[in-house]
Amino acid sequence: MRPAVDPLEEWALHCQAKGATVSLDSSGAPPPYGERWWKDLDVQDGNDEAEAEELLRDALSWHYGVERERIALTAGAQHADFLFLTAFGPSDLVAVESPTFVPIRQQADMVCQAAIVRRDPDRDFLLHEGDLEDAARRGARALVLTNLHNPSAAEMGDEELGALIERAERLGMQVLVDEVYREMSYGMPPAPAFSMGEDACSVSSVTKLNGLRGLRVGWLIGPERTVERIERTRLLSSYRLPPRNVVLAAEAVRRQSWFRERVLRKASKNLPILYEWLQEEERVSCPMPDGGLMALVQLPPGMDDLEFSEMVLERGVAIGPGRYFGAPGHVRITFSCSREKLRTGLAAITAALDDR
């Protein structure tokens, strides 16, 4: 394996060290810690990890309508992505979308080899024509995607995703879709990938929709042979998940509809502010997101996204350089904050454009 530095983590630490007071770089929903129902939860401490994990499997089985044997538990979605990729060796090729959440690409580079399949911004970030077949000709054994797409928040609907999974499986590829933003869709959420193919897998967690990143609880749903391998690998490498965290995650899964309604309310308040700013700020362009609390903004031609992000950071506002997602010349901005902070952050971006 060839471990690499995670540039997104390094950037987040850099923003913290620089004293950013407004974050337009946090794509998850706020945590529910202030809610009365959360404060009233009576979760007992204990050491029975296996029993707690069964409670979470029961909740996930009910939520997804899937057999418990098809659910592997992990320490977050990123952990699930990594455990999936450990099935492949240094000489194996895996097709990875671009732009994407950069740790997925780095994980592929660590354990195997990555072939890039492009998400086409001119086609609502669908896969670029011919890239999948080209990766198959090169021997790719799996395809790794995000849906909703990270960083653009574009949604791949059931028809498009189903056809893509069918094509990939016909070409001999297993499909993994990281779906941490799927249930944050503004419309009816797309169907999970595992329901669309015999060999397709879905990954998610309580980090984004639920705002519970500190629990570090995620899962993969897929064919039983893949789930069994991932469970064995997890138990050998990190053993079981903390019982208290798992019980809290199970309660969050049981309340998914509440969390989804909360995200939609947040988006309904902040999207008009983003839209109004985009209408006025003609130097940038941005496809409106299909869900989630983030958007991918294209900067003026020739502008360096990292240098621009540093300029905005000097004004106390953190945004995400597009290069760290495979989208140079762009920045990812998020709107999980208050309306006041969003306005402040967007004003800082405008000021930085003025000073360029």
C-alpha cells in the first residue's frame, strides 16, 4: 500500500489554523445535539459490541427493506469504500469517477490502480461517453461513483444509474456507489445502487444527512459474498464499533425521515440566497444542486482555485479548492451554515473576485 496525505483534511486544518470564522466548506447537516428528543435519549453504556451492532442492522434492514445478511457495518462511509477496495491487488484496475471525493481516488491508488472515468459537466455530470468502455478494455474490475455526486450535488436518477450499473456488470465490473448524500435529494431520492444490480453495492453513514460525523458509523449493502468479506476484514483490522455510538446511530436511522425534512428546510432557506448571489455575480457559473448542501462553482478562466481559496480565507471564510476533488478552476461551497454566515461568505467570495 502507498498511503498519501489527504489534501481535504490538510486544507481543513489549514483553515482552522488561519482562524476561519465562517465555513462554506462543511457539506453535512448540523448535528441534532440541541434537539430535545436527542437530549432525552437514554443510552446505557456497555461493552456488548455484538448486541449493539445487531440493533443497527435491524434498523438498517427495516429502513432499506433488505436482508440483514446483506449489511456490513463500518467506521463510516470512507471506511466502507476502503474495505471494498481491499478486494483488489496492486495490479488490478478500478474505474473511479472524476471529479469525486478525493479520498476515494487516493484509496484506489493505495491498494490497486485507478482508471479515470469523467463526470461530464455539460451532461449534468453523467459519465463521459465512452469512458466506461475504455476502462473495461483496459481491464477495470470495478466502477466507483458517488450519488448524489460529490462535489457538484448532481443526481443520477434511477434510469441513468440503472442503465450504467447494467452496462458495468455486462462489462464484468462490480459497482460501488457512495450514497452519503442520496437521501438529501430535493425530490424523491434515487433508488440505492444495491437494488439495481446483482453485484452492486451502496455505501452510506450517519455523517451527512444526520450530522453525526463524530459517531464514525457507516455501512455497505451489497451481495452477501462481498458483505461477508468486508465484515471479516473489519473484525480483523479494527474489531467492532463502539456500542454507544452504534445505538445512537440506530436511533438516527429510525428517524431518517425527520433528518431528511430538516435538511430540506435548511436548503429551502439557503438556496434562494445562493441563487440570488449567482444571478448577481456574473463572473462565476454554477449548476444548481439537485440535493444536499453544496454546490460546485466555476471560477473565471485562468483563475487558480487554490490561490483564490487562500484569498477568501484571508477574509475569514473557508471554501473548498476544486483541485482537491479533481476539478481545478472550481471551488466547492457549502450552505449548511446560517443564512447570515452564508451571506457573509458569499460577500467574501465577491470581494476576492474584485481583488484578483
